[in-house]
Amino acid sequence: MYVVRMIRRGWLPSTACGWILFIAIACLSTGSKANAYDGLVEKKVFEIPSYTTAGAHVIKTVRMGYETYGKLNQDGNNAILIPPFFGGTSHAAGKYTPADSLPGYWDGIIGPGRPLDTERFFVISTDGLVNPNTKDGITVSSGPASTNHDTGKPYCMTFPTISIRDFVDVQKALIDHLGVKRIYAVIGLSMGGMQAFEWAAAYPEMVDRIIPVVAIAQCNAFEIGIIDSWVASIMLDPHWNGGNYYAREAPIEGVKMSMKVVILQTRHSDWANKVFERKWASSDKDPAKSMENRYSVQKFLDETSSKLATQYDANHVIYQLRAIQLFSVGGKDSLAEGLKKIKAKVLMLPARNDLLFPLADSSEIRNLLMKQGNQVNFFELEGPLGHMTGITGISQATDVIARFLSN
Amino acid sequence: MYVVRMIRRGWLPSTACGWILFIAIACLSTGSKANAYDGLVEKKVFEIPSYTTAGAHVIKTVRMGYETYGKLNQDGNNAILIPPFFGGTSHAAGKYTPADSLPGYWDGIIGPGRPLDTERFFVISTDGLVNPNTKDGITVSSGPASTNHDTGKPYCMTFPTISIRDFVDVQKALIDHLGVKRIYAVIGLSMGGMQAFEWAAAYPEMVDRIIPVVAIAQCNAFEIGIIDSWVASIMLDPHWNGGNYYAREAPIEGVKMSMKVVILQTRHSDWANKVFERKWASSDKDPAKSMENRYSVQKFLDETSSKLATQYDANHVIYQLRAIQLFSVGGKDSLAEGLKKIKAKVLMLPARNDLLFPLADSSEIRNLLMKQGNQVNFFELEGPLGHMTGITGISQATDVIARFLSN
């Protein structure tokens, strides 16, 4: 039923799917170690000939890229799963080639002797579905840009709605295929952390531990609204054309606009005020003199959002964002009811100054889980980068994660 | 030199310039009294034949609407000035006609026996410059939509950049014309509060008191970035056409997109989660089934931003937002240096859960002012509406304002 193809990526240029979001602030990173996961990693592809979504739509030939670090043990119970974050890929650790400028996004906590110890654990990281990075030639992820074999054309907006539960179920098919019997832990960042919650609610008997990092268990009305504005920018671009742009110019400006808001919302004023102050983009171009003259922070936003806009597929962005809006753990309207399905031990790693998923969201989840009797550890990441601290500040939790995984 | 024309507005339909932002949440208002300022109010127009901006550009025939409540005393020292907030107008109190559905936005604190007691004070509220509401037929405010008499066409983007200092200086010309000798107090909301700070720094010998409500004294890098994203949405709309749209279709979709983000950023999740929860816009249209099906909060955002988009002039929105970005009190790079010019007594009314101008911004200003010896009162408005609490929650400060104005 399942087909796995290996793709050798040695010929590919140095790449950093998703990472471009973070390059500009790498200097502020508070600990991610520069040395990569030992050994090169390769992207593999998992394929399902026919997949039925949670919404009961059938998709023929669902494909999903993934990477593994370490080896599965004989009992099939040492697997740690890393679902993708919004805009990110499976590339959590190591390098594809020695020439890559950056390792995977959580390289600092993955590898021999690190919390996700690859001498001990079999770590699986996936591209998920409707991944925005498919244009990079490395990321593999079915979605609106995929060819609908019934028509020979891209699905565009006829691709069915994808939910966080769909992410989980395709990953479930993958780990079944790989021979995993129990999941030692699911650790995920942001949308990846939502998948961690959903894994524990959907397969409570199979998941021993979850580590949601800067994540929520239900998208509330305000967050639905914020995401609506991200999507609306893309749809405002006439090149989006109802999602039908694969044979023509892509809606780069719309995605760029959207990413500007994403970049700010996933950071914090402490970062912006420290890095840019009120400096001008050019010392001879006073913003008071002309509308075209910019502040330094505007230049950064223009450049960073432009890079992301070129890199991302607009429809895939829209589909991932809808999956986040739809998310309510365990498929229940009530957060408390959804969380009741979870039996796993939980380590929550929120960021103290997260503007996207405020600390209060995480505190509410913790309290509900504790009331119902779950073992919950709660550790706040600190730093000027708000939501992004889930990447840049993860090494603050090195010992906490290691201890959680040793019990 | 100055020409004042009275415009009778009895024939105008019930209107609510700026208010439309707030109608949808009026039910949550925590105290603004329904009864209007006693007596009808009328819009007046102040005109300067030639005005030179802070950036040394000459504008011929600058016009600005204003309203007054109460009477100037013989010594000319009982004036309270209310500069406009972003997107708002001079309509702070009373009604234009008995049939108006809503009074001015701060009606609850203006009138006989109220803190801004019109038996005692001469209250002046202005439309300011580059006001986005000029299409309403009531608001009067020179800007890109005004006719450049040298060309006979609208200025569009050739209108010079306007700063908060320009707002202040045109208001200064108005009060000089009205015979005001000293300003008893300047009270302003958000961008109006920035003008209050700037008034006290620009004319320290003339201003006795300021009451900045949910305001900042310097636009920091993060806030510059947020505002950049608001402006970028408008410019993304092809109908914006470089600001040249007065003889054609206006960029309604771009302004709508921009206002979606404004509406969220000036509110708080406590409001959204209480009012909308995760309810669907239509009970038979599950957002999981189709991208076109929406949540209730999305419907609200669509409808409210559409109304604002129809009402606002896009270029005027862009110009007011640039004025905010440019703002640094006293024209100094350093916040501390700028504040040093201020001699007035200060009452700051920040909102505790303001997401646009966080409480920490206000605390920093307070500390700097106190260190340099100013008398500063600081009172936090509370409520689920974040920044908007400056309007909906102003009655929480009724006694505090009254006491501040009695000393």
C-alpha cells in the first residue's frame, strides 16, 4: 500500500527551507549551536495511493517528504516525531550537504548527546501537507499546487480543506509504515505543537509524551481573525486569480504583504526596538521628506517578506492557515473536552512575550490538563523575539527537555 | 489673515464620522452615557490662505473643520483642546441633529457637570489635517484629496508630508484666531494624545495640562513596522494607482484589508473570544467544508472593514499613518530629550491590555517625566477592548479627569 522513494539531494545547493524567516535574526539567537547534527541527512518521500481526509474527501496519491535521524529500535518504541511548523519543512537537524550554510532549525537539540539523542531515539521529522515550500525542489507535500491526475492540472482551490487531524493521520500512516509501535514523544513548534496536542488526543494509547513549543490547543476567535487578515492580503493580489496562477505570474506581492504582518506578529517590539531603533533605511533619505523614504525596520520588512514571497506557494500558505483556524484539539468545540482525550505526559514550552499565542493561552491549557490529572511541566522561554523564541531560544530548555525525555 | 465660515449641517443625515469603528462594539461600552451633550453642535471651518509645513513646504489654502462646546472666558484661559485620533473627526460631543443615532465619541465626559464641564470650559475639537473622513460631506481637512489650485486637480501624493507638529501648528493658528491666550488642557485619544504631548513640547509656556489617552510620545521601530503593513495593503490594491484615483475607482479593497488589521490591533483577544467564540458565520456553512465558509469573527471583520473602506479616503489614511510613524515628541531622536521640553502637568490614561501601544510604552514616558520633575498622574483603563478602551472605557476616569482639571 505504501511506497517509499529515496531522493538523493547531494546535488542541491545549500538551502534553508523555512529558515529564511530566521536568518536575519540569527545574530540574536541565544544558543542554537553552530555545529550541525553529525552526518548528512537526506529527504525521503512517503506516498499514499489514496487518502481520505477528515472531511471525507478522497485525494489520490498523497506525498509527504520526511527526514530521520537515528535508528528505530527492535521494539519500535523509541520514535520521536517532529511535525512541521507553519512555513517550515522537515529540515529540523543536520545538513543536506557539507556546503549548506545553516543546519536544520532545531539542530541545537537534536544529535548525539543532545536532548533528542540520536544514539537513543529514532527522530522523524516531516514536511506535512500543503507545505508552502514545495517550489524549493526539496520539500515534498501534496496540496493545491499538486497535479490532479483526473484533470492533468494543478488542483488549485479544488484541493480539499486540510485539517491538523489530516496532518496527524498522514504522519500516522508514515510511522506505521516505518514500523513504529509507540511514540516516545511528539515535539513540535507552533503549528507543529498543535499537531503534538492533536496526536495525543487522536491516538492517546500510542503517544507517551508531547512537547508543544509556543503552541495552542485551540485557535480562538482573535487568532482566527489575525489569520484571516494574513489570508485576505494574498487574495487581494489580482495575480492570485482565485488560486489559479500556476501557468502565469504568481501573487508575490500579496504573499509579501501577508508575510510582513506574519513577521511582526511572530516577533516582539523588544527585538525591533533593539535592532532598528528609529534609524532611516538610508542616512540621506529622511522619511519626513518623502513617502518613499523608509525607516530601517521598513527596509527589513520589505526585504524579508520579499524573500518569503518568492519562496512560498500562495495557495499552500492559505491552506496551512485554514488548518490552523480550524484547529480545536480532539475535534471538540470545547477546549476542556478536547484536552480530556489526552493521556500523555506533557512538557509545554511557551514564550513569555509571545504576541501571536499569548502566554495566557498556554497557562489555560496547563491548568485544564492539570485539573484532569495529566503530568504537566511548564517552562517559559525568554527573549526579545516573542513567538520566534521557540526557535532561537530552544536551547534554554535543553536540560528541561532532556530530563522530561528521561522519565 | 484667517477666514472662518460657519456651515450649517441641519440638513445632513444622521452621521457618525469615525464612530463606525465603534458601533459594532457599542454594546460592550462600559459607561459612555447615551444622553448627548446639551444642545446641538455645528461644524465650523477654519481656513489659512497659506501654511508652511514643519518640512518647509508651502500649502495654499489649508482648511480644517472644528467644533466648540462652551464659551471662551474674558481672559482667554479656559480652553480645552481635543485634537483628532487616527480615523476620527472633530465630533467629540453632542449631535448635529436631534435625529443623529449617536453623539460624539467622548460625549460621556463633555457637557455641563461632566469633567470637561462646558459651563466652565471652552472646548475646541478639530478635524486636523489629512483626515480620512472628508468624503462624508461634514469633515473638512486639507490633504491629498484637496484641489491643488495651481493645477486644478487633486494633490494626490504631491501633497507634502504632514507631521504631528503640523497638526499642532494649524490648531495653534486656530486658537490664536479664536482669542485663546493659554490652553487649560489638551486631551487627546491615541494620535490625539500624541498631539497633546507635542503641544506641551512645542508650546510649553502656553499649555498648562495634557491628558494623553492610550497614546505614545514616540513611534518606536515595532510600531513603525506595524503601520508599514497597514499602508502596504492599500498600496497593494491596483486601484490605488500611485495615489491617483480620484477620477476613477477608489482602492476600497486595499483600505478594507488595511482596516482588518487595524481593527484587530486596536482591540484585544478578550473581546473577540467573548463576542464571537469559534462560532460559524452561518450555522449551515462549516469552515472545514469550504474555504469560502467563514467564522463569525471573519464576517464581523469583513463587514466592519468594508464600511470603513467605503468611508475613508485611502491617501488621507496613508498620510495620517506616516504622521504617526514620523512622530517623536519635540522633534528629538531621543524620547528623554523630547520630553524635557514639557512643563505641563500630565494625566496619562493608558489601557492596561493595549496591543497597539502597550502599557510599557506609557510607563516609560511616565518614569521619564517624573524623573525630570513633572507632575504626572497615571490611571489605567481596563476592559476587553485593548486600545479601544480609550473610547469605550473613558468614563472609568471621569472622577480622575475632573480632579485633574480642578487643580
